[in-house]
Amino acid sequence: MNFVTFLSVFGGRLQLLCLLCSALPALPACSALPACRHVHVADRCARPGPPLLCVHQDFPPLSFRLISYKKRKPFYSILECFLDAARRHPTKVFIHFEGRAFSYAQVDRQSNQVARALQAEARLKEGDTVALFLPNEPNFVLSWLGLAKLGCPASLLNFNIRSKSLLHCFSCCGAKVLLTSPEMLDAVKEVLPTLREQGIRVFLLSDSCSIEGITALSDKISEASDEPLSPELRANIHIRSTALYIYTSGTTGLPKAAVVTHERVWAASFVQAASGTTAEDIFYLNLPLYHSAGFLIGLAGGIERGLTIVLKRKFSASQFWDDCRKYNVTVMQYIGETLRYLCNMPKVRLFLTLSGKFLHFSTSNSFACAEREREEPQSPNRHRERSPSRCLEGVPESIRGH
Ligand SMILES: *[C@@H]1O[C@H](CO)[C@@H](O)[C@H](O)[C@H]1NC(C)=O
């Protein structure tokens, strides 16, 4: 393995604005934003130095792409981009998950089956919102793609929420259908009486279900045809249509729904391209897919690049390095604390000697440890002797913690 790039989405909004400013520095908002003066455009951002942000030199052309998508008819969505990738490299692995590999073509065909089963059972039509209450697994991606093929927005419910919050998120987006999996069944059963009162239909990704009011869908999915669905089904979708509903964490009160249009999906998906990720990269995605960082930057960005994703149920510091070796991971997306956990692992310093090249894409200075390792002359045993605190030198107090 050559190197793992750490893609930080901490403070993502500021970064997006700064990316925009790097392309269009004349915008009034840009001069008002001191951090953006440090935006630095480079070919791969291997040398962090003083700039706070490092932007790939391909970024300015990306903004023109977004402008061209606004005019393109029929509308070219992230789904069409996925379908193009599946035509271009059908056998390429799209998702690695717990030892199973799903190729682009396989995900395309299976999502056709999901779309057909939902179309037949839930009578979905373009514009109907469906709430996804699913863990981080390939079914999440298949279900979302299936819905996109029907022109249906997906409401991405946080799989940790329960009872009142769950009902609240569900009713915010106006969905009449809930799609869930056996892992979430207890949480769904708790709110099932209310859902039934409201006439909500609940579908379960399982072969059978004996609970009244829940329809098992997996057998119907496997019996459904995997032939492509007509683009006519989504003919009225345009760049300002709602693609997704994503919720705030709700730490202070009930979660709030954010309406994510196709335009926002595109803009956020460009973060990967803007930081130099390519189709050859293997992207480690351990962030929750119900969240904008994981879904828009990780998944949609991965589709935009046509790369391979290693999908994880959740972040595990103890599995991380083994996964990197096993799957030849080259990019890892992290938020906030993740890097500290990794820096505290005994293996990290050994690993950093292999890597040598890091992408600086962070509003914090959290790569100081990696960079220091890289710039100092190498000796075989030196890295093993380092203490974890050494690794955190230069890391801001706020993330240094304990
Ligand atoms: C990782 O790379 C090695 C060496 O190029 C290769 O043999 C192996 O099959 C790759 N692993 C995966 C999961 O693609």
C-alpha cells in the first residue's frame, strides 16, 4: 500500500465555502472569511504548510461542471452518474462489506430489483418520499439507488433514534412508507401502533415477518426482475428537486430535517474530486450513511469518482489498519476525534513510515504528527519507540483530549 489519505470533513460547510472561494475568489463572502485566504490549490496537496485548506487543482473545472448540470436536459443526477460507472466498469468492485464484494453491475441489478419490489408492493411513484431506517450496510445503498430509480426522495433516518424522535423525523418528511431491516425491528415495533394509525406502510428487508402491519420484502426483491427501469419514471426530477432528507443530530431537542436537493448532492460529492481522490482510490467509509458527511461526501463522492468503497458498520480503531492492508485502502474519511483514536494505536507509527504522503484537508492542524514522521530521516526502529503523545504533538488542544 502506498499511502492513506485522510479526508477531514470537520467543519465541512466552511470547507465547501472555501472551495467555492478558491474557484471564484471575487465573491464578496470570500474576502470576509479569513480562513479562505489560506486556501491553497495544488496537484495533490502533499505538503500542508501554512494554508488551512488544500484544494486540488481540478476544483475550478468542477464548478463549471455543476453549472453545466444545471442546464443539462434530461437532468443528469448522481444516479445517472452511477449508471454510467456501471456501464464503464461493470465488474469493478463498488462496495466491500464484511468479506463480500459487490460489483458496480451487481449493485445496479440488485437495486433494480429493490425498485421493482417497492413499485409493486408500495405503489410508489415519482416524488413519493420513503424513509430508510437501516444500518450501515449494502442494503442502505441498494435501497437508496432503487428509490432514486423511481424518482423517489429518501429520508435518511438516524439508526440510533427511538420512539418520539423517530416518529418526529418520520413525520417531518411526509413519508408514507418506511423501509427497515430486522436489526431495527424493536425500535419499529415501539412506534408501530402510531405508524399504523397514520396509515404508514412498513416494509422489512427480510424473507418473512409475522408482525401485523409489517410486510416482508426480501422474497419479493429476489423474485423481481433485475432489468433496468425506464428513465421515464423519474423524468420530472430536476436539479432543485428534493433528493434526500437528512437530519441534524438533535442533541438540543428534536432532530431537524434538512432538505437536500440534487444540486446540493452534486456540490457535496465534489469534495472528493476537489481533494484529489481518483477512480483508482479505495475509500474507507466508516461514517454513518444517514449523515451528510458519510452519504454525500463519502458515498455520492465515491460514485462521482467511480471508485471502490470499503463500507463499515461503524468505526473501529482496532480493525482499521488491518482493513487498510486487506483492502488496499488509500483514502479514509474522518470526522473530529477519529484521528486521535488512530494516533493512540501502537501500530500507527509503523504505518506512517509506509504512508509517507498525506493529503492535508482539514481546518485543524491534526496532521502534524503524520507530517513530522514523514519529514524526519527514517530509521528502522525509531517509529516503534515513539510514545502516543509524540504522535499528537501539534494537534490542537481541542482534539488532543485525555
Ligand atoms: C491488494 O493489493 C494486492 C497487491 O497488489 C493484491 O494482490 C490484492 O488482491 C489486493 N486486495 C484487494 C482486496 O483488492
